[in-house]
Amino acid sequence: MLPEEIITQLNAEFQCRDQQIRHLTALYSAHPPSPPSLNLYGLTATGKSSILRSYFHLARIPHAVINVRECITARHLLERIVAASLDAVEEADDGGKIDRRPYARTENLSALCVNMAKLLEGREKFVLVLDAVDKLREGGGTLIAALGRLGETIPSLALILTTTLPLAPSVLHSSSTAFLHFPPYTRSELLTILGAQPLKIFSTPPSLDQFPDYTPDLAAEDDAWLWSRFLQAVYDSLSKHTGRDLISFRTCATRLWRPFVEPVVAGQFGTRDFSRLMVNRRHLFQVEDWVLHRIINTAGPDDDMTTAAAKKKAPNVHVHALPYYTTHILIAAYLASYNPSRTDVTYFMKHTDKRKNKRRAPSAASFSVTGKRTGAKHRKISRHLLTPSPFTLDRLLAIFRALLEGTVPQVADLYTQIATLSSMRLLVRAGIGSNDVLEAGTRWRVGFGWEFARALGRSVNLEVGEYLVGGVD
């Protein structure tokens, strides 16, 4: 295809990206030389990867795209590069097979350079795209800098590194890298992109016998009219603050559309009564249920969210199933963080009376000269609303033992569980200490709040609020 034909087709598929597409066309045409390396950067859902794949496919330029997120180790990434390049070269040669035995091992960067130079020898141009290279799991900046110089080492290779933020010259160890920015979509661009494919108001068209004048053309016109105004309302009320990228905006609008047009489908309002419809459906735009994403969907795949789901709900914290003693360790850690150490005897010594629910008698200082009781000048803030205080490991284990009714079996390795909770950031070391996280003098803080602690307690039939100094309002 000619460059102008490619630009026209890509502009039709990816709207509001004309400038970036023209830059790619100028830099990576079939015959003129291309820059040895390019850093293409932009936030999530700005069209970087999709446009690259579509452009090189339409331009018929041999290319390989590697998703760096999927590579666990540095060697895994290097071998993926060689394997994907072999597949791309075979496809460019119309299915011609290449003997892969010389490329079987790619253990380091030297082997990568040798294999890629051997593979691309005598070829005009080959583009290697390392997608999301800033998500590299192993190797750090040194590996990124070495990969960025591949285009200078192999003449026929053009390298593209896609990142969220631009790579600094100090990371690439080169000041000659070209940059191309994919900016976030603006409000008008988002409305233009999503407005091009409006959703239907009626899942099943109205009966022609009952509404003979409501033709398919008129229905499509009503769909576009109402959908465009609905998108503006969704963006201004929800997506402007919580989901300004294209994917989250589209997801939010799609989930909200069917509950929004329910009165129209039921016949309460007409297809052009947008103002009255907004007043009737305003509660949908006042809650955050439509912008929350859950890992587990409790509703069926074909179930639409009803109006009742949009009402204000109390906070519901989901606690993953944890081992029995691990749960008690976390509860003990929360109580150690939010209870003063001087109250441990009162709350956790089993041979003493628990006075936490008893009200102290008013002292003489609380009465004035006239005999009237004087109120406190300042109301005390509940302890669970304050910042967690550090505690020692010995105090944690003492509270943990006091919360249990029976003995702890020998197979329960508490120190291993504490080390695991530390790696999960549920327990956080306070201050700078020894490298050993289980040293007796190490001080800790909890990395979770009251709602999570209460849910943990209720999972083991324990009310954490009863052991918290001052209680919970």
C-alpha cells in the first residue's frame, strides 16, 4: 500500500492520532533508512502498541513485537527476541523455513548480537519492538541501555522501545535516541472516538405494527443523539476524576448505559427527553459502583446491573482466606499498633478483670466549685483513626498468645509467617534496623486499616473493637 493509503486507513481505525501516524510513516517507510532506536512513550490506553502493530502490518515491513511484561528473566527476554524474529523473517519470506538449530541458545547479550546479526544479514530493514520495556522484571537499566544500542550494532535493525515515561539519556547511555510522544486523549477526543459507535437504546427494535413510523434510520439517529449526550454526562460526572483513559471511560459508559435508558425502553420517556431522563437517573452518577473493577464478578456474564445496585452501600471489605494463626498474628499486630503498651495488662492478662467496658467514676477534678460537672474541652479522637504506632516483636507475640484459647502447635512456624507478612507489606518495619527482619529489637507497624482488621477478626469470630482502647464509634 502507498503511504497515503496507509495513513487514511489508520486514521479511520485509530481516530485523533493523525500526527503520530504521520511521524511513524516518515520514520519507518519501506526503503529510506530509519533511526536505529526510537523511544515511543505515553500513558496507558493511548494507542501505542495497537498503532505500531497495524502500521507495520499494512506497510508490510518485517517486524517482531515482544511484550516485555511476559518475560520473567533476562534470558527469557533474549530468547523471546530471537524466536519472534525468526518467526517474522519466515513470514516475510512467504513461509520459507530457517534452520533454527544455530539459534537454539541465547544466554547473554553477546549471543543475542551474534544471532540477530546472522539472522538479518543481507536484509534491508527489520523492526524490533520491545513493548513496555520499563516493566522489565530483571536486568535493570544496564540491560535496557544494552538493548537500546542494538540498532547501532546491527545496520539493518531498527529498534523501538515503548514506555510509559520517556527514558532518560542517562538510562540509555546515548543522546541520539529519537522520541515520539503519544499524549493522553482530551475530552473532545474521547467523545469523538466513543461517539463514532453508539450503543442501541432498544436491545430489540420496537414492533413495526405498533410504531410504523419508527424506521431503522430514525432509530440509529436517536441512538447517536442520546449516546453523545450521555457520554458527556458520564465524563463530566465520573470519568473526569476516576477514569480519563479510553479503556476505563468506555467500560464505565458501557456498564452505565443500560440502566440509564431503562425508562426509555419502558416507555416512561421519549428518546429525546434527555433533561428529564437525567433528573430521573441522577442517582446513577452519584455513586462509584460504576467505576469499580472487581477481580471476581458476582453477577452472571449476561446480567445487567440494576437500579438497586447503584444505591449507596456500606463499605464491604473482602478478606482473602488466610491461615488461622496468620490471621491472629495480623490482629495482634493491629492491637499492638493502636493500643498503648501500658494497657496490655488490662486487656490481655487472663487472670485480671477486663475493665475495658467499665466506666470510671468521675474524679474530683471533674467538678467545679459550684458542684457542677465540667465537660471536657476537647473530644478525644478514636484510636483507630490515628497513625499506627511502632511495636516490638516480643509484644506482638505476647498479644498473639493472649488472643488464643488453646496452645500453639509446634508445626505453626510463627517466624516464617511473620517474614511472609513482611514481604506482603501487611507488616512494615519502622525505621532503619538490621537486615534480619526477625531480630528481637526490630520495630514494626501494620500496613492496613480498621476495616481490614475488623474483617479479619470476624473471619475467626473475634471482635477486634472489644480489645481496642476507647472502643470504636
